[in-house]
Amino acid sequence: MKKSTYLFIFFLAISLISCEEVIDLDLEESEPRLVIDASIIWYLNTEGNEQRITLSKTTGFYEDEIEPVIDAQISIEVDNGEEFIFEHQEQGVYTNNNFNPRFEENYSLEINYQEEIYTASSSFVSVPGIDFIEQNDEGGFTREDLEIEPFFTDPVGEENFYLFTFRDFSISKFSLEIYEDEFTDGNQVSATYSDEDLAAGDEVFVTMEGISEAFYNYLFILRSQGGDNGGGPFQSQPATVKGNIINETNPENYPFGYFRLSEADSTTYIVQ
């Protein structure tokens, strides 16, 4: 009886394995669109002359590699007449080493790609800078995780928006947080970063950027769609989130991405 039971389980397992079938979903594919990473960052206590813009194209759902765009013409012009040409280096990265960042100036981006012109305009947003960083050993949702808090002093009487990024090189993790000062105007406040895998000795690179309200709203929508709801392959697709870059030649062929100019502060913290 015992022997026949083992045989039954064995053949049942074989039959289940043989019934497995790989299903390739026939997903609807659209024409590739231009993806523009045009974040001009001016770090405190630097000249800000070395800047980069990255271009790529959207790829299919099953594609792992990013397709760089290497044959575009990129320039940024200032209202005072200055013009900065970005030259392609490699893998869709375009650079300019003579950029001149200034407040109170309007900067206009122009990209010429496949006989279509993409444009956007913006100006630099200042940042107060990081005052200091504290560590909390009872952080996170569980109150059992390590947590680091960069403190900063918000300027009084101004409407400000901030972007914090945390890069944990030890565990290869990246976190992004956005803040606005509606209820903290003029106060010393902090951002927070915690992770269940964060441990003593980890090296975390912290960046604080001043951002516009429009870019804050853009990131807020992206974060909301990125979801805590999990979703799945059969979930309804969220609405397309467009940035501030316009295709002047063919508006229907809009790009993804954003053009912005931010003053930034950064530091490295070693978890204790």
C-alpha cells in the first residue's frame, strides 16, 4: 500500500510538470518615443560648468537593454543670448563643460532629432543646503529599522519644494523623496531614509535639490502611479504622465522626460 502511494505521488508530480506551459502575452506595441533626461544640477560651492543630458528611446516590455539616441543636436540658450551646445560622448550621453549657471535667468532647451524639434524652458531653483544628519535606530514603519535624517532650514516666507535622493552603495539601493513646505515654512525640518537592509557601515550618498512646484507635481503623480497597490500584468495601465518638453514639429509624438535646473547639496553618511 505504501509503495503504491509513493508511485501515485511520483506520477502526479510528473503530470503536473508536463502540464506547465510558457505563455507569451501578445502585448500591443507602440512606436518608440524619445526619452529625455535633462536635469541640470548646480552643486553648492562648484562652478556648475560640467553638465549632461541623456537621450534614449522607449523599448518593448520584454526588452532589457536601453536604446541610446546618438544622433541628436542639443542646445540650451539663455535669455541673455548665451548658447551652450551639448556634444554626444557615448551611449546617448551629451555633455557641455562650459555651462554658466545663473539665477534669475530663463534657459531654453532645444533638441533636434529625426527632423523634429523638442523644446522646453525653465530657470534655476535654489536650495538652502543640508545642515547636519542624525541617525535613529528605531525608525521605519516597524520602529526596528535604522533611519537617517538630513536636517535643513527652510527659508521664511517662501513657497519651496525639495527632492531628496538616497543612494546606498553597500546594498545597491536608491530611494527618492519629495517635500513641500506648506506646513513647515521657516522651520528646521528633516527628510528621512530607512530600509530593513540598512546596516552599520553602509555608505549612503544623500542629495538635496531645490525643485519647482511643477516638477514636484510631476514627481508626485509618477510616485502615485508607481504604487503601493502592487498591480500586476493584467492591471489597467495608468494614464501617461507627460513632462514639460514639447514636440514643436509633431505634438502627437510627445517625448517622455523633463527639463529642469536645480541647485543642489550633497554629502556622504556612514551608518553607525
